Amino acid sequence: MLLKNKTVVLGITGGIAAYKMPNVAHALVKLGADVHVLMTKNATEFISPLVFETLTRRRCQVDTFDRNFQYDVAHISLANAADLMLIAPATANVIAKLAHGQADDMLTTVTLAATCPKLVAPAMNTHMLENPITQDNLKTLEHYGFTVIPSGSGMLACGDVGSGRLPDEGMLVDYVLRELACAKDLKGKKVVVSAGATQEPMDPVRYLTNHSTGKMGYAVARACMLRGADVTLLASTGCTLPPVPFVKTVPFTTAADLFEAVKANAMDADALVMAAAVADYRPATVAADKVKKHDGEMNIALERTDDILAWVGAHKPEKLFVCGFSMETRDLIENSTAKLHKKNMDMIVANNLKVPGAGFGVDTNVVTIITAQGVTELPLQSKDAVAGHIADAIAGK
């Protein structure tokens, strides 16, 4: 569990968006976090503390002077225990209090006493959010080290349309994970990852492609992001996966598109992980109109695409760590080792399409990691776990 042994304090203030926060609390508990919930009195008008107590199995604290407590100074002990505080929804009133050091209830008192990372997710009417006073208060919080989570836009509870919506629950959890899930051993590193299948057109309707979904590349991008890297994800336009948060995404369609994206983004990076499934051949000509069917066979002339990894291997700067992938159906070690040396890579991740649990479109993989130093065979595991091994190699290069 990514948040095992981590203590997260959720601060809930008096906005209608408080209805989203039980899902956040539940998600954090499922990830292994020890979750404590603080509510303002106004927040209890929107949602019952019992909801959070049921989900976290901990008393939800509202009153600074509650007599039903263990004998310690509650706001200090909780502030000391917290690995992270997330205040969501954060009303204009509470933002103003925090910006000016006012501590007149349990939530603001704990926040002022805590030294851990603090995240604030504003949620309010558009005009309140855009008011220069609120904007100045948010800048003040950022000046004092708070992370302000941008509000979403859309139809608000008051009927107005604009900014001020609390982000979706999954995004709030992603912010927590980015802070706490992993040690930041890739902080300061630029990592470029490619993912998904190329699509080589034969006419305006049809193209040649393969079965890659991009899951492995997306997992690598997420693993490196969680460990602090500045990640650029070169993603196939054919990928239908949810975007990886906090990474720059550059779309590509053809192998030629990907080649240009690699040249533009990877040559000043610290690591390139080429998880994309790149076509070796493309139609030699692309018809301007749809090719109509006719009796008999159709022959399509093919030409080679550029060998991106071979070009990178021939031109890579000394600091660039290059990891490629090799999918085989036989002679896995021999073929992949030859590819490693021929293309001047630092590491290759090889798998056999015929092995159960490996290959395209599944959440698991069975890989062998090959470097100049040796061969490491890994058991069946999730693609997220495989991505962790790749991130380990980047961190240790």
C-alpha cells in the first residue's frame, strides 16, 4: 500500500463540496494511510462527522475544547504526527484565517502548529475566488509553503458557471500520493517515457498498428513522477488510458512523429524509457482517398521506418540513460542482448508474448532486465511493480 505508515490530516470546511470528501478519506484509508479528520462547525452543517468516523475509524475532531479526549494537547500531538495536511474544500473564510495566522478553532490551530506539507483546495463561488483579496490570500499561503490545488471549472452549486469547483476526488488523492507515496530519489532528474502503439496510415481510413495499449509506459511515467522526476510522456494518440497527473504529455501518431518527439525532448534528459511499440514498417505510399475493395488480392508495398533507438544510441549524450523494451516469442535472452549492444542501450526490458501474464493489454508483466552487468529475471508482477524496478535503475545510474 502506497501510503502505509503515513498520517494524513484532512481539514473539512463549510462548503457544499464537503460531500466529496468521504470518498477521499476512504481512498486514502484503502491506500494504507492513517487518516484523521478535522471539521469546522460550519462543515458539520453539510455533512455529519459520523460519516468520517465510520470510514476512518477515528474520532472526527471539531471542538478545540472537547473534554472527551486522551490526556495530551490534541492539536499539538496531531500536528506533530501529521505527514501531510489536506484542507478541502477550503472556503474563503478559512483561507483568509490561515493566510494571516489566525487560529480560532481545531482545524486552523492544528494547521498553524503543523510543520508537514500542507495542501489547500479552494472551493467557492467564482466571484469569491476571483476577488483580489482571496487571490492575495492564496498567494500569501503559497509564500508560506502551502501548495494551492487549482480549482476546477463548471456549474457551481449556486448556479453560476466558472471556476471554484473542488477538483475530483481522484485528483485530490493524486496530490497526496505525489507528496507521500515515494522517496524523492529522482528529484531534479528529467525522464522521458514513450508509450503506446504507432499508427501508420495507408489511406485516410486505414492504418497499420499493433496491440499495445500504453499501460507499461504510463506505469513508468507515473512511477518516476511519484519519485520526484520531471516527466515527459510521449503518448500515442491511440491510447485511451487516463492521463498521468503532473507530467507533460506530448502526443504522437506515427513512428516519424515519435522520432521527432524523441529528438525534441530526450536529448537533454537524464533518462529515456522507450516503452512504445514502434512499427518497423509503414506503407510506402499513402493514398489520398479511401482504397476501395476489389476482387482478388491486395498487395501493400512497405518501407522501413526510422530506427529510433539506434539513432539515440548513436547520438546520446554521456548523461542519458537509455532503456528499451524487447518483446519476443522465442530466444528472448539472445535476441534482446543482441539488441542491447547493437543499439548502445544501458538497459533493456524483455518479455515473451507467449508467457501467461505478459504482453499487451493486461495489468501484469513477466520481464527479464538485461544490462551489461547481467541478466535479472523477475516473476509475474503488476506493471506498476515493473515500473518501480525501472525507476530504481534510473535512480541508481
